[in-house]
Amino acid sequence: MVTASARSALALAVGAIVTMGVVAGCTTPHTQDGFVEEMRSSMSDAESGGITDDQILAAGRIMCSFPGALDSARAEHADKVAVVESYCDVLRSEVPAADPMAWAPETEAASAAIPAAEMPIVVGTPFGINYGGTENAMDVNITGVTRCGTNLVLSVRLVTGSIYSEYDTWNDGSGVEYIDTTGVTRTANEAFDSNCVDYDEDLPYAHERKPSRTYEGKVLLDVPAGKTTALQFSGSDGVTRTLDVAGV
């Protein structure tokens, strides 16, 4: 089970890989232990104390295993990406192909598939927010998409896991965007219109939800009619999910 604090530390570790200037040294062995050693040297005492060796390894596996993860960071962090790539062989060496983000080599494959860095949302099909453990922080199902004037109404069923915390999100607050018909990505602002969604129909915010609960509600977004092809949601697991709304 991965705690909220561990997940936060893991996020810091992933960020450290591409932003904190990890430098490969010739005295560091080219092993998983060597990768952990270099990672810890790049972190503050607080960051290092809040994450286990297995979770540091998992952070490296994320960068090495998610399609496009290294390439997306290469332009801005070419030197750091080169270091991560140099360890990909050992980070993958003892991990089953079906479970590249296992916390340790002996860990069983996660019960839910780990998503790619980007993935589509299918209406009526649940998707999970998962950090590499055997339990999802939450499962989200967009059960319907309708239009109300200039607003899109998303009907959502959300089931939180026992490890859920208020930092676990599928839409990351103001991180929702839409792609217009010219291909430009724009911010999709949350809307408030009682003619579309009654106050008591709103999906509870992340800080209002609790672990091991089921919630149903609606999310209202101000998105222009006839000028939108897709919505994009940034999850706290680092995955961008896209919902096709061209016909709505």
C-alpha cells in the first residue's frame, strides 16, 4: 500500500530525475543501487527521508517505461534525460514486462494495467488513478456527456480506494483543457449555472471526498459549442487523458 506522503515523495523523485540536475559519476556503479545513490544525492534530506529505495526505483521505471516520457523531457533537459536513459537497462532488468513499475522485483503484477503517458477516455469505461501499487487511488467513470448552452456537462461516477487522499485527482483542478477545431489547446474553465446543474448535483471536490467511498455527480465546463474537438484532463498520476467531444 502506498501512502499519500509516499506518493508525494515519489512525485518529487520523478521531478528530480528531469529537473534537479542528477549527474552521472564514474565512481557510481551501473546498478539499481547506483541509480538510487545518485537520486538520493540530488534530493534534500526531507525528500530523501520520505521515500524508500523501491519507490526511487519505481520513479526511474516510470521515466523509462512510459511511452514518450523521456522524449517529452529531452528538449529542455537533454543532459538529465541522458542520465536516466543510461540506467534504463538496469531499471528494467529484473522487472516483468507486464509490470514495469513494480515497487520491488518480487512484487506481483498490479491488478490494474498501468496507463501510458497519454490515453483516451471512453464514455462508460472506468479508468484508474494508480501510482504503481496493487490498488487504485480512485476509479473514475465518465458515464455521459451532454451540452447545456455553452457548457459541457460531464456525468461522473467516482470510487475512491482505501489509499485515497485529497491530492489524488483525475482532472487536477484548473488543469482541464480543450482542443478547438483549429488545433489550439485552451483552458476549460469550470462553470456554474443552476439551469444546467443544480448545486446538489455537483461532483464533490477532491478535498471533500473520503477513502473507500462512491460518489456520483456532474462537472460543468465552459466550452464553446461547435468549436471543440476534445477535452484533456491532467491526472495526479502524471497521465494526460483525452475525451473526444467533437460531436457534442
